[in-house]
Amino acid sequence: MIEALTYRLGDHTTSDDASRYRKDADVSPHWQREPVRRLHQYLINMGFWSKDQDDRLLKELGAEIDAAADAYLATPAPDPSIVFDYTYENLPADLLAQKQAALAAWVRQE
């Protein structure tokens, strides 16, 4: 068994701003001990990985990410009614009005 402990360097979520309750001076020293960065440097120092391999990998991954983003952007938007159809067995009246408004807006876009 391996127990790995690390310091949370980022925010909890995209809506969190950790700078409200943590000082940058408290966080920045922990970047030196960040495990992925340390492993990367270890592999380079031991000769198991190189800058050329890094560059190739980043280029390949960048192309793969770009292709995935392009495929997503080319996908037609789903019918917005699915958000409402699978939430409640019987849709409350206020949400029914929202569903109808969403469908009307969606039809205008097409």
C-alpha cells in the first residue's frame, strides 16, 4: 500500500477563490514539492525522459485535444427539453414554463 499526501495547490472548484482564505506565501513553497513536477524532473535526471520527448508529447496531445474540441464544437446542440424530461416524473408548472421558453429559444436558434 502507498500513502501519498500532498498539498492542495489550487482552488477546490472553479467557483472557489482560495486566495480569500490562503496567502500566496503559504502556497508557493509547496510548488517545489508538487509530486508530478518532481517525478518529471526525476525521470529527466535519470535519463528516462528528455526535452525532445516532452516536446513531441505536448505536440501530439495538443493535436488530440484540438481534434476533440473541434469534434465537440461540430456536434449539434441537444434538445434542451432533456434537462427537464429526466428530472421530475411530473414537471412542476414553473418548470414547465421554463421548458417551453427554452424550447422556443432553441427553435429560434436553428
